[in-house]
Amino acid sequence: MHPEDDQLVKRCRSGDLDAFDELVRRYQSKVYTVAYRFMGNHADAGDLSQDAFIRAYQALSSFRGDSSFATWLYRITANVCRDEIRKQIRYKKVSLDEIMVQPGGNNSLAAADLTPEESLDRVELKDVVQRHLSALSTEHRLILVMRDIQGMSYDEIAVSLDCTLGTVKSRLNRARQTLKKRLLEHRELIEDELRLPDKEG
């Protein structure tokens, strides 16, 4: 292990967050590159790089120094990326925008060429989703808006809410799952609300 890394790790274990910030600054570019090579896109690479540092911080007590800190960190990054790839294979990722267009998987609403009726459906569907979003707890609604609508980074959200990155990630996941569950539970209601009146004649 690089002697400077060794000292920083020891300081981290003593609760020195500045030391961990220095490790992040030292390796964030290389960790990002590893994540990008795994995922092939910048959005996932950015998110998973942060996940890797969070996991590394949580696992510092288990780091024995058998390899360099850099090697250990890259291994964690690779594992985080593999986990995400497996997750994406099993479950189609649904962003807030996709939920707003496709609750319950109605692919016709995502078609590139929309008829006037489908365009009206989409507008009404967004209103329905907005009502469900507004019905969430303040905590869940706030973090969904900050991340999925305003596009704020996890760091920005953590600073704004005065909490850790891990808290931001877990709270956001719960908020997304809660909204998705509400939409799926009310699928029939949504479909009824979007059903156009029968044409006369």
C-alpha cells in the first residue's frame, strides 16, 4: 500500500472524514473510469462510483492491507457494477419519467407517433401521476423531485438535506418503490380515468 494511503486509511478508521475525502479525491477519476468501462454510460458510472466509495467506507474495518488500497477499491467498484448489471438483467429499470408514461407497462403510451387521443391520454396520465406524487410523504416527495425531476446529484441532495450519501440512496429507493407501488395498485383506476368516451354514431 502507498504509505500515504496507509496513513489516510488509519485516520479514516479513527473517524477522520477529511481523510476519506482525500482518498475520494485521489481515486474518484480512476473509480469512475472503472465504472464507465463496466456500464458504458456516464449516468450509471457516476451513480455507481458513489456507491463504490460508500461501500468502501463501510468496509474499511475489513481492509487488511494484503493488497494496495487502490486494488481493493477497484475490486469493490467492479463488484458494485456487476451487482447493478445483474439487477438490470432481472428487472427492467423504471425511471420516474418511464413511470409517468408507462404505469403497468402500457407501451402504447411510449410510442413515438401519438394520435390526438394518445396525446390527451399522456397529459391526463401525468396529472394522475402528479396526484400520486403529491400524496407521498414530504420526505419521499422531496427527494424524488430533487433527484428525478430537478436532476440534482447525490452530493447536492446530501448537503441540502444534511444527511449522508447512504441515507440519500436508501431514501430515494424507498420513495421510488412507494410511488411505483401506488401506481400499480391504482392501475385500474388510472385506466378508467384515461378511458375516452365512446364516440357517438
